[in-house]
Amino acid sequence: MEESPILIIGEEPHVVKKMEAAVANLGYPFRTAKSFDQAYQFLANQKPLMIISENVLAGRSWIDFFKSLTGIPALFDVPTICLLTEKELIELISAQEFKADDYLIKPFRLREARARVQALLMLGKRLPLTSPLGGELEDIGLIPLLKLIERNGLSGRLQVSSETEKAEFLFLQGDVIKVMLGELKGRDALERILSLRGGNFNLEIDEGIPPSYPQEWAAMKISPSIEEPSPEPLIPLGDLSQVEYEGEVFQVQTEFIPCETPTLTTLILRGGEVVRKIKHQWEPGTIDIRDEKELVRQQHSQVVSHLQHGGLSALETSKLELRKSGDYRLLLKAVELVYSHVRQKLGSFVSKTYLLHLKELLTDKYPYLDELAIAGSRVVLNGLAARRPELIEVEGVSRWLGGFVKKCASIAPGIVIPPLAELTFPLREQLQKIGFYPP
């Protein structure tokens, strides 16, 4: 039976030829499509071993093409590589629409392309997992190896060696459990390994939990210590009161509607007729359910108090002061956005290791940072931060993320980490208003 080909989709001649050479050097057949329409015609009749595609062809994006493939169920398990520029990758991550299993930043080397294809085919379980994967570390890079392990939920060990040093990563169901280099462990070992130039790697994959691993590690995977919080349903919050002042009876109705632009409205009725309407709105994404409940309570109680002590005239001469918890939701969204970007570049293990390390360096000056935990892609508030979210300051979070971005940019030669302002571009206008970016 003829082996399924690898489908290469592209219109830049030098990019297509380099990918064709990489696939041919590995001994796989390939087919080339110059447009997404040609590719779709091929995919409607044949399942390829892999799809390699440029991000944009003739003004049409890879994301649009990917969505069109949902009508072909047989393609769900086909591994994919996207060829794109640094700027295009940032835009896709910002829109949370990066769909490929791996990517190559243009321009790329032939050796790198060949190693990525081989690794993804094996780690995507299209090749026998009993055969160890090895070679020169320069061909594929340590970070792409760790990312492929994470994405495929693999268990086993990765050995990295140079002329003078030998390191080992133990991983379980996609998570790195232990890093060792001589007497160094954890982040210290990781930092030394990332500084290695050249050397070899050997990746051994075990189905399930390797017998040499302590059994308590399995329990760690079965019962994670932090779970993703379940989103609360978008149910309007509200309050209702009746107030009497100098013989007049008023009904006060306050309602919070958690729509795209959150809105807090208080209606004051007299004899069934609305005589006063008080309305506040906020930017999308700047408050959550904890803010909503408190804001309803504050506005409703203040309106009732003013009516009780001065009727409608008191409302005309007073200003309602609503104390939302500073800008903490906006700051947490900035953390999540930056972490998402960097994690796409460096993988979860490397990104989380340095995000938490940079946080620890600042906790003496900003104690609330110690209570910010990472659960998946979310920032979770614990302890002090959960009880007093207003303590989360712009300066502390700005220094944390700024240091994290600079550190990550320095540890991975060849992988470009954009500056903080670029990584937080979707929130830039709101962050500028609160003085988030250093002068």
C-alpha cells in the first residue's frame, strides 16, 4: 500500500522548496498545493500524514482554512505545522486562534525544518513510540522538544549531553516532573541546560507511567493541587428596597447586567413611575463576579441612604462613590495575556518556572504577589489577594511582568520574545491610563 504523503501548502517558492527538501530528506512522499482551494480538493479525497502550511495565502488565513476542515472528521488527528512570521504568531496568540501542533518562524533552516517534522510525526504517534528519538540538539532545540512533549502528554525521559555535562528531564503525561544536571536541580539545572550550545539529545518515551517513577508521582497527576475555576453563569445581580421620606414612598431597584460592557443601573420609582435613573458602565474585562456583588451593594445602599435622609434632592446634590477593587482585574488579564504569549514560545514548563521565580524575587516588597497562583492559563487569587484584591498594585505587577519578559528573552537564543508593550497590545490603551508602562 502506498504511504500517505505529507501535504505542503504554500506560495513562497523558497519556503516551499525548503520544506519539500526537508520532507524528502526524511524519506517521505509529499504533495504541494499552491492555494487553500487546491489543498481542500486534495484533503477531501485523501488523508495525509501531516499538513504543513504557510499562514496566509492569497489574503486568506490558515485559521479560516483550518475551520473549513471541520467537515472532514478523518483529519482531526493529522498533525499540523504552520509557517509564519514573528508578527503573525503574536497576532494569532492574541486572538487565541493558534490551531497548529507546531510552528516554524520564517526564515528557518533546513536542518531545523527536518528535525521538527521528524519529531512531530513521532510525538504525534504517527511513528512507533518504542524507537527513541535522538540527534543533535542544535537541529531541533531544547524548547521545541519540551513543547512537543507537553502537547502530546508524553511520559518518559529526555537526556541532553554536551562534552562536559549530562542533564536529564523526567516527564509524566506531558508535565516535567524533575530536572537534573549533576548536583543542580529545578530552576538552577534548567538555567544551565538552556545555556548549553550544541550537544546531543535522546528522548525515550514510555506508555503510561514509567515503572522507574515513584508511584506518588502518578497520584500527583490524578489529583492536581489546583483546579481551573469553573466560570459562573451570567445571571443578573440585583437588590430591591422601599424607602419613605416626608410622606413620599420610593421603590429602589438596582441591577447589574454582566454583558459585554458590564452595566450597573439603579431605578428610583414613585407611584410606579421612574423618577430617577443612575447608571454606571465599565470597560469589558475589567471586573468579575466578586466586583459585581460589591458594586450592587454599594450603589443600592448609598441610594437608599440618600433618599432616607434627604429624598430626591439629596441625590441631586450628592455624588455616589463606588470603590471598585482598583484595576486588579485588568492587571490579572495582563498577566494571563503575557503568560499565554510566552508559553506559546517557550512551553508551559519553562514559562511557568520563570514566571514564578520572578514573582518570588518581588514578594518582599509586594507581599500580595505571593498569593497569585497559576492554574492552567488563568491567574488564581489565594489568601491575602483573594481577601483584599485592592492591594494588587500597578507597580508590582508591571515590575513582575517586565522582569519575566526580559528574563525569557535572554534564555532562549533564536526565539524572539517581544517587549512587554507589544505582548499586552490588546490592553495597551487601558494599561496606559493607569500608568502600567514604565516611562
